[in-house]
Amino acid sequence: MKVPAMVYVAITTLLLVTVTIMSAMNFPFNWVFYTTVIGQVFVVIMVYKVLTDNYQTEKTFDHMYEDRPVNPKDLGSLPEKRDQF
């Protein structure tokens, strides 16, 4: 069974947030230290899994960013910001 790359991202994030909470609550040093070491190992695993994931998309850099999607054919009609000054 293949585990999606985002599962590794979620596990690593939760683990490192746990380290932050544990250090703020004055947990014993050995707990915080070993959790940090495990978190660093998970960061390396996460980066490897994300970079080797077989993710494909139809979008290109011509589509700009996800927060402001633009069709490639509409790029010529975008107003230039320097004309506003």
C-alpha cells in the first residue's frame, strides 16, 4: 500500500509541534531531545518522499499561482501595476 506524501508532511508537522509544546511545558530534557531527533529523521524522510512522489499536473508556470488562477490566454489582458503610479 502506497502512503501519500502528505501523510508524511502531516506526521512530521504534528511531531515537531509536539516538540514545541513539550519544551514549553518543561518536559524532561531526554523526552524533548529524543522527540527532536525523531522529528529530524522524519523531516529527512518527508523531504525524500515529497521529492520522489509521482505527482503530475496539467498546469504550467503560465497559470501563475493557485491563489489567483489565470488562464494562459488571459495573460495579455492583465493590467500592469507600474501604470497605476
